[in-house]
Amino acid sequence: MLRYWKDHLRGKPYHISALYVVDLVKFKRMAAGDSLRAIYDQLSADPNSLSNLDQDLPNYAQHQIPIFSLPQEWLWCESWCSDESKAEAKTIDLCNNPKHKEPKLDMAKRVISGDLFPESWLQLDAEVKAAEAAYELASN
């Protein structure tokens, strides 16, 4: 697979981030949405394609649509970022880490915890559950 991407990208970088900043005026002017839809339609015919849509689509599209990766701190992911760099993260991607075979909610509880967060995932989850319960009571 590495050889495939090396041949396809022809020297361009492989983007692993699922977070992009878009200049909407340029995006509309160059009909980038139409191009992305056409590329997606073409790729979706292959069942082996788009298994990782947030990476496959931009990497296929970058020959037609200019794409530049944001610095790593814009999207921290446990799979490819160090624990030390988490303190600088602007957003956290709760991506599946192949090293940890665990349910998504368990992973979120583990990753969104510690000194960096004023509230833990457990506190936030309890707050949401309490709000849902209050809503249910008020609705009945």
C-alpha cells in the first residue's frame, strides 16, 4: 500500500489529518465541492477504497484541489502524536488506536482526563445524562 500512495502522490505529502481550514470564496470559485463529489463517486465504486474517508479523499483530490496540512497541534490523535504534545493540542481526535483495542467510550474516558481538562469525560458524561433525565421528566 505504501508503494501505491508513493506512486499516486508523485512527491506530494500524504495528509493524515481530518481537520482542514477552507477559504470558502476560493472553494466555491474553483467548484471544489463538485470536484470532491466526483472523486468520491469514482472512489466509492471500489469496495476497498475509502475505508479511511477523511484521509483517502483529500489525498486523491490534492492533484485537483490544493490541500495543505495544518500543524500537528490542531488535531492531536493518540495514534500518531506523543503524550507530551497533548498539552499543546487545540483539538483531540478520538481516533481508533490500533495499539489499544478498546471501545470508543472507554477510550474517550481515558484520553480526555488529567490536568489538561477542567472536567473529566466522566464528569461531562454525567452532566449530559443528568440533563437528559431532567428533560425526560419535564417532557412527561
